Amino acid sequence: MWDWLVYAALIVGALAVLGGFALLAVRVLQAWRSFRRLRRHVFRDLDSVAEKVEATLDKIAAASDRELAASVVRLRSSLAQLAVLREAVDEALAVVPRL
């Protein structure tokens, strides 16, 4: 009489173990898919960040080139003014010894 109860308990236990393994397999598969998706998104986002960094560096280089060109223009202007002032000082010193 108790035999069928033992067999029923064994069957329920076996089904519980099989259900646990099935749930474990499903969760592992979900985790693997999530990991692949995360990896794909991370690399895509890293590529996007790298492109933005390169674009920013190009803009900085272009701005630096413009600033450098403007500085060169100012330097040439200052050198021209210095040459004019030196000529004026040389003329003034040439006149002073005569006096």
C-alpha cells in the first residue's frame, strides 16, 4: 500500500530535479545571450567614443593651427615694429654724437 506513495515521491523528486536543471539551462542561456549583447554594445559604444575623441583631437589641432597662424602674423608685425624702432634709435644715436 505504501509502495505507490514511495514511487510517487520518487517521481515528484525526479521531476523537481529535472525542472531545476531545465531552469538552470534556461538561466545560463539567458546569461550567455545577455553577455554577448553587452559585449556587442560595449564595443560599439567604445568605437563611438574613439571616433568622437579623434574628431575632438582634429578640431583641437585645427584650432591650434589657426591660433599658431595668428600668432605668427602678430610676431611678424611686432618684428616689423621692432625694426622701425631700431632704425629710429640708430638715427637718434647718430645725431647725438654730433652735438
